[in-house]
Amino acid sequence: MNLLESIIIALEGLSANKLRSALTMLGVIIGVGAVIAMLAIATGAREQTMQRIQQMGTNVLIIMSGQSRAGAVRGGFGSSQTLTLDDAAALTEKCPSIVKSAPQVQTNLQVKYRNQNTNTQVTGVTPDFLDVRNYAVLDGKFFTAGDVKSMKKVATIGQTTAANLFGTTSPVGKEITIRGIRFTIIGLMASKGASGGFQDADDVIFIPISTAMRRVIGTQYVRMISAQARSMSVMDQATSEISAVLRKRHRLADSADDDFITRNQAEFMQMADQTSQVFTLLLAGIASVSLLVGGIGIMNIMLVSVTERTREIGIRMALGARRRDILLQFLIESLVLSLLGGIIGILAGLGGSMIMESFGWSIAVSIPSIVMSFTFSALIGVFFGLYPAFQASRLDPIDALRYE
């Protein structure tokens, strides 16, 4: 008996019990579909996260205040206020690897326009913030260095906040109230976009940092400083220069810890990638359980099939079939079940991914995930079909012919 004849006989045997065959394949179908869909979700989330980090700006380093400490208890990063506007200016002046620096303060406040109000992030920045953090103005203009120096009460507004307050009407020229202070909107920001796990970058109002610090928030310290390095190749050098300048300005002893922390895009990407890998493995592991369950189902049905066809096996052996022919026959039947289930599972996974994408999920189906799932389903068929096939091939022809 050649391979083609074995496949034809296997298909005929499976088609004789269509419902049972379909139910047997169901575990593999669900497993393969789940693996493809889960990996598509994980890959999409990773790409979206990387895109959001890149939207932070080009060659950006983030400097935040360090940790406060009360006895043995440490606060989180930023709990100690140590950074100032002069620190930001010093980084630009004294760090050769730094092109620009943009200090930033922010807080969430209730903002009003006539009878409309929304709670949004009010952020005080300088004009350099646009270039450092890769923002753009869609309509109107951004405030100038002169506006910062004179503490002007002007603002540019993100698109989400604009939609919440003004609907489809242009916000430029309108007046809003922040903590009882009237601000004139002079610009509408281009959309920055939002992604899962991050705050909506368009739900924001930018005002001059001097106005924010003295009139709105009331602080002499900045929350963070964004610094733009000349290129990705000098990021490590820029980090060292920042550390040297700030330690000297803050008069830290050689043995003292930094009262600030510096992070760059490469570190953010590395952390995001590591988290994504763990997330991907977790989802793939959970989905793979369905494949194993499907394999157990295949083995169970093949054992039942061996019992039902014991007399048939005896007749074939009596007519000259060798043990390896019987082994190959049942192994092919198991493999056909798993491969058909794998093909249908791929279609189910692609269809499920498209449905999830239509609901707003970030989905990225990859060819390797499809190949891996299909290969795994084939291995499941071979592994779980091997024992029933071996049992069939070990039957004694005389006992098999007597079996009722």
C-alpha cells in the first residue's frame, strides 16, 4: 500500500463518521485559531507601544526628579523635587551632546468653556518642547519665548480636549478658564494619537511654563526635563554629561546618590520589548493548552477507532498487510485530522483577528505565527496518533479476526 492509497483510505474512513471527525478536530481548530489570534494581539500591542515610544521624539532623554526618603521608606521617582528651569538651561549650555532641552510641569485640572467643562492635563512647557517631543501645530500657532518670559495667559489645545469643549468648532481665539484664570487659545495641536496603556496624548492643554509654575500650579520646580541628543550614537555620552552637570549644580558629594534619574528611548524600548515578550509567551502558552487538549481528543478517538476496526485490521493482515502498513494507516488518519483542523483553525484565527481589529484592537498577524501553529498541529497529530497506531499494528491477526 503506497502513501497516496493510505491517505485516500484515511479520508474515506473519516468521512464515514463526519460528526465524530468534526468534533475531534474542534480542539485543534480552537487551539490553532487561539494561538494565531493571541499572537496577533501581542504583536499588535508591541508595535503600538514601540510606535508610541518613538512618538516621544527623536533621540530623547527624560530627566526626572529622584526619590524622596523618610527613614527606611523611599518614595517613587519624582517624589523628590530637585529639578529647576536653570537646570534645563544648563543642560543645553554645558552638554555638548545635547541640542535642546524642554522643562515641563503638569497637573490634571478642570477646564471650563462657557457651560462646558472637562478634566484634562494642563502642561507648562517652553517652545522647544515642540521639536524635542515631536509635536506639531495644526491650526493657529504655539506660544513664543516672549510669551514665556512675560507669563502670557495663552494656550494651545490638544484635539481630544478641543472636541470635549468645543465639539467641531475651531477653538482658536476662544477663551477658557483654568483655576479661575482666563486663557486665550492661540493654537490647535495636530493629533498625536493614543494607545493602550498610555494617557491620551491629545487630551492636553499647553501653556507657558512660567505661567503654569507661578499662576496655576504654584511651584519653583519642574516635573521633568526632556533633552534631545544630537544622534542616537551619542545617547550614552549625553547621559554621562547630564549626570555630571546636574550633580555639580545640585552640589552632590561623590559618595551621594543622584537626586534625579535619566532614561532614554533605548531603555524604554528595551523595557517595553521585554514586557511584550513575556506577554506574548503567556498568551501563546495559554492558547497552546487548547492544542494539547485537541491532541488528547485525537488520541482518544483513534483508540476507539482501533477497537471498532479490530476485525478489519485482522482481515488486512490476513490478506498480507504488514504491521508497518497498519501503523502508517492509523498514523495518517491521525495526521489528516490534525492537519485539517490546523487549516480550519488558521482561517478561524485570521477571521477572529479581523473581528477584533474591527472593535479597535491593534492586531498584527505574522506569517511565522501561522507557520508555527500549523506545524505544531501536525506534530500534535503525529505525537498523539502514534500510540493508537502502534496499538493497532501490534494486534495478533488471529485474535483480531475472532474479535466480535
